[in-house]
Amino acid sequence: MRELPVRAAEPDASAVLATVERTFAHCATLADLLGWAARQVPRVAVSQIVTQDEYTHDVVLPFGEHYLSFDTT
């Protein structure tokens, strides 16, 4: 399985990064991510899909008090 990088926009976010890495360790595809979102109670809805170009989109999801952006191609 390939390793997916996790980066924070805030320099002092190591605790949040560790939680994100554990939570999404099994997500290798957009389908995995959407499956995780559907299993949450209450269900996590995609906040936004940002089109970068014809092949690349960023999927934005709320995660507690934070928002996560997942780059997809």
C-alpha cells in the first residue's frame, strides 16, 4: 500500500496531524474517503470540491473543528 503524505497549514498542529494520520490510514482512494464519511454518526458531508484543473480536484471535509483538504486526481 502506498503512503499518503499528511501536511498541516498550521505549524503547531502535530496532535491533529497524528489523529488525521490514524483516522485516514486506510483511505487510499476517493471512494475510501467517501466511505469513511458515510460511516460517521452523524454522517460527514463533503463541504466543497475545488476544481484545480480538468484532472485534479480538492475535496474538503470537516474534521472536528478543522477542515481537511484531500487532493485527488
